[in-house]
Amino acid sequence: MSDYDHDALQRAAKDHLWLHFSRHGAYADHDVPTIVRGDGVHIEDSRGRRYIDGLAGLFVVQAGHGREELAEAAAKQAKELAFFPLWTFAHPAAAELAERIADLAPGDLDRVFFTSGGGEAVETAWKAAKQYFKLQGKPLKTKVISRQVAYHGTTHGALSITGIPALKQVFEPLVPTTVHVPNTNIYRAPDLTTPDGRPLSEDPEAFGRWAADRIEEAILAEGPDTVAAVFLEPVQNAGGCFPPPPGYFQRVREICDRHDVLLVSDEVICAFGRLGEMFGATRYGYQPDMITCAKGLTSGYSPLGAMIASNKVMAPFLEGTTSFTHGYTFGGHPVSAAVAMANLDIFEREKLNEHVRETEGAFRGTLEKLLDLPIVGDVRGDGYFYGIELVKDSATKESFDDAESERLLRGFLSGALWEAGLYCRADDRGDPVIQLSPPLVADQPVFDEIEQILRSVLTEAQSRL
């Protein structure tokens, strides 16, 4: 049993804590789930119940919970230098981490601008792109192209780039210079045919060309002299883990080069092992102009994000009296930077990326067993990052309407999966999906237990339809 006072925690949470992305009315007659500790791939609540952390917290805890050496790295740094800003000054932890990240990043992405988290990294990349083009004598290049249903953060700029209307409406007006194009969900590919007459959904390369060409179409429609950047995740998160089709990013790179547009790889989720590489761009073989990252950089043991820029992007900021007039108080915090260094040590010593690459096929294969359930339409993703799309009819791919999705996901699945011992995400930003993103130390017994819990709960959900 937990040694925490469950009732006292409930009073404190219900009376004073404003939860993120939460319906507080749902807790009027129910407890607020309260997590008190973690160990490896498991978490424990204030009643002493253990669960599989099937989401690595929030796509974050790469090295697993309870790593004492990460806590010790934080304590050691706090004793030596607890805080100093990077505003015209450096400190060893940030300088050494920047060098290490630059060595890991693909190509000439050699400049690291630290933030507190992912949304700030996205905000930084957009601001850097705008100022970069102003310094190049192209002040009209301010607009951003991103994908439908894609999530890029909650600040006003990052939320503008986000392609989920329901998240944006209550905060409008937002930054107006964003345009959204189709994503790479081949399971829901449009009803089009290839030149040889095949459905687009049956030709991944043709689908990838089609999706990439929509980006060029948008650039041309807006005017190439007004578009600064294209923001894309290696595997799109929202909507349920859409991997890129073969050749997609290579074609996007050609399009960006042709129109002098910067390619930003938003890897807040996909970097640091989630796809079995330090960066998703490396996995899929493309060279971005900037990478945004956070989450797994510290395995969540301390907040930290970064925008990593190419030497080309940095070049005009090195001239004369030019300054990038942007920064964050806690960006590159000494304690967070020290934790990140220790976290990267774990990656190297325990070969976490190699582990993901060696076992991702087993993880996928275990989840694909669920395709025998009529409610499961698609299993997709890469690395340790998978989405399971739920449907009314797997033969026709018929989805649920909004009311049905509400009853299925929030009325049953979220609570039932939790009660069965699995923390994951049941989401309908797009079509209804269950998302899985466990710590990178997970192995076959964990995969099997996840599948068994999902099978039991989804079978019950099917009987309720």
C-alpha cells in the first residue's frame, strides 16, 4: 500500500489543483487519479495500485521510472550551480550539452537554443525562421505550412501551427499566417487512383508523393515569397501515429529547397529513442533546417527543450550587432542540462536505441494480434510509438460519429483500461485511437501484458456497441 494519505491528496487536488486538458466536472463524484511513484515501466497510485505506464508519462520517460543516477545528477548540479540564465552568459552544463546534441544531430545542425519544453521550442523555431528571412532581405516570408490534425503545442504561435480546430476555437484569434495540408494517414487516404489505376491507399510511394505535393500546392497558393517554414513531425502524433510513406520527406525536402522554405522537423516526441534513433530525421533519411525537441531529452526527470538549427540558419545571426531577440528564463537550466547529460549516458551504456530497433517488430507484431477484433481497424507506427484505430466495421473502415466516440472513449475505454492496469491514451483528435508509447526499457512480457489488457477491454467495448 502507498504511504501517502489518499484522502488528503484528493482534497488538495480537487480544491486547488487546476489540471491540464481535463474535465474537472468528471471528478465531482470520482477520485482524481494520483500517481505517487514509478519504477521501470510501472507507476503506482495513492491507493497502492500498480499500472503499466503505456505512454511513458506523456511520450517522455524513455529510460524508465526510478533511475537514481538521474536524480543524483540533478542534486550534484544543484549543489554546484542551481541556476544561471543563458542571456549573454554560458554555464558548463549547457555548453557541454549543446556540443553533445550537435554531435548527435544530423548534418550541420550545430547550433542549440535551449527552452523549457516542446511548445517553446516550436515557438522559437518559428520566430527564428521569421527573423532569418528578414535578415536575408525577405521580410514577407513569415507563413508556416503544417499538417491537418497535427499537434505542435499550446502557445499562441505553436497552437496556430497546430492543425486541430477543436483545440484552437476557444483561443481565437490566433496568429493568422498558418496553412494546413493533408497528413500521411494512408489508412484514410482519399479515394483517388494512381496513374496505373490502383487506389492511392494501396501504393504508399504514390500516396507519399500526393501528400508531399499538397505542400508545394499550398506554398504556390500562398506565394513562395510569403512562406517561411514547413513544420512536420517524423511520425505525426495526433490522429494516432502516422508514419511517413516511402520518399515523402525526400520530396518535401526538394520542395522546400525549390521555394527557399525552411524545413522544421518537430521531434518533441520522436527524438531521443522513441523511433530507435536519436532523431526521427535520421531514421527516415532527411535533412531538416531545424529540429525541435524536448520530452525524452531528460527522460522527464527535469524540464528541458531545444531548437537545433543548421549553420545556414545561424549564419546571419553571427554578423555585426545582430541579436536573436528571444529567450526563456529557464531555457538550458543547469540542473536540467546535467540531467540530460546523464540521460544520454544511459542511452549509450544501455544501448536503448538498439533495444528499440531490435524489439520494435515484436512490439508491432504483438499489437497486430488485435486485428482479429472487429473493433480494431488499423495498427500503425514505428519504434515504440503506435496507434490503434478503432472502427465500427473493420471491413468497411466505418468510423464512429462524435457522440459514439464520446461514449466509447471517455464513457468506457479510458476508465476501463485504467482499471485493468494500463495507462495509455484513448483519443479522438481525428479518428478514435488508442496510443501506446511505453518507456524504451519495455520488453516482450510488457508487450504481452499490454496486448492482453487491450484485448479484454476492447472485447468488452465491442459488446457494448
